[in-house]
Amino acid sequence: MSSIIVAIDFSNTSIHALEYAIPIANKMKSDINLIWVDKISSQESVYPDTTNENRNEAKKRFDELIHQYHKKLTKGITMEYRLKKGRIYREVDSLAKITEADLIITGAHGISGFEEYWIGSNAYKIVTYASRPVITVRHDFPIRKNIDRIIVPMDQSAETLQKIPFIVRLATLFKSEVHVVTTHNSHLKSIQRLTEKVAQTALRYFQGHEIRLVEDSIVSNDLTKALLTYSLNVDADLIAIMTEQETPAKILLGAQAQQLVNQSPIPVLSIHPHESVNPS
């Protein structure tokens, strides 16, 4: 059975991430592995120090969480926890690799809120370091049983296609409507055609899996703002992006990805590109 990793620091943001993860785990038939990390630096610690007393307190709170939420899981799905020590983003990814997790879910505080725990401030570090797809979710996003609409922005890079297979899996499970949105920060038709060519490859892949589709396009000098406006207007449940260093051809990666993770009131699915896995 596959698994989902949920990063927990016992803040409201991280508990909300757990609540968000449960319906996804039920659909994916995935176990949930909760992880708390005792930081190596006392200055960064969740608690004033890293004594056994703090770890015992973490165990107690995990036991309470599992007692509270395990009843919401479909029969056969388990929820366990791990206590780790080290860098948060490294330990989260390490556990994801060990358990062969399909997905990591973590809270994100956004640009206007902050809790005195590590989840919010480390959300983007987890996103950029993780070898698995990561969903970041704000504490005020309403818990929904379904993912009805997924926004899939497309740029002109070949790497942007690598998110498509995982989106197909989600869209198939949740019977989601997928919005394939070409994104342009240039009005030059020659440049726009490059993005449209990549988008057509994605559309053919989605059509081959009988995914419900909507095609659209955005032209803006501020693609983050424009994409968020579009997503809110269609009442989207998820925005799916790639994360990597920003180059002129990868306008929705790097800094743009960080802006989306930080600013989006809608959960953001971030996937790293890898070689030789593009759909065709």
C-alpha cells in the first residue's frame, strides 16, 4: 500500500493539513505517516530544548491525534507517527523515500500569517527539497471531500509536462475537471505558439485517459496574480505546478513557484522535474 507523509508540529496549520490529507488518503488507499522533527538547533526548535520530555510530550500528542482522527479513515488504512531529529525538510523527504510515499502534505501559513512553529516557515523548503510531489495547504482552506477542479498552468518548457501523469492519477480518482491553462508573459505570437504546442501534448495525454477538460489561456506580466485570480474565479481545489530554478523558458518555476506557494489561498501541488519521464 502507498503512503502519504504529513508534516506535524501541532500548530493549527499542521493539524489542518492532516484533516486535508484524510479524504485524499481514503481515495488513494494510502496509509498516513505523520512526522515531527526535533530540530538540531535549539534556536530553531519547536520547543525551548530537545530533551526527552519534549519527545514524550510529542508522543502523547500524536496518540491523541491518532485517537481523534483514525475513525475518519477507510477500513484498512493506517495512521502512524515518527519522531525524528535533524533538518525538517531532509527528514520529511527521507521518510518519504523510506516509506515509498506517493505524496507529502504540509501546512503553509501564507504571507499574512505566522504561527510560532516550524510548519509555515519551512513549507517552501520542504517543497524545494522533496523528491515526491508536495501539496501545501493554508489553515483557512475549507476541508473538501473531493477535488473537483484542478488548474494545470502550462509554460513552454518540456519539464512542465512531467506533472501530467500524477495529475491524471488524481483526476481519475476524484473525477476532477482539469483546466489546462497556457500562461504567457509575452504578447509575441511566436513565443505563445511554443507554449500552446506543449499544452497540446498535455491535452492529448489527458484525453487519452478520458479526463474532463477545459482549455484556457492567460497573458499577464504578473502571472502569479493572474493565475490566482483565474483559480479563484473557477472555484479551483488545486493548482498543479513544477518547481525548479527559474529560467526565461520556465516562467512558472523558481521564484514564481515560491510566490504561488506563499500567496495561494488554494492548495498548491508542486512536482520536481526528472529526466526522461515526459508523457507523449
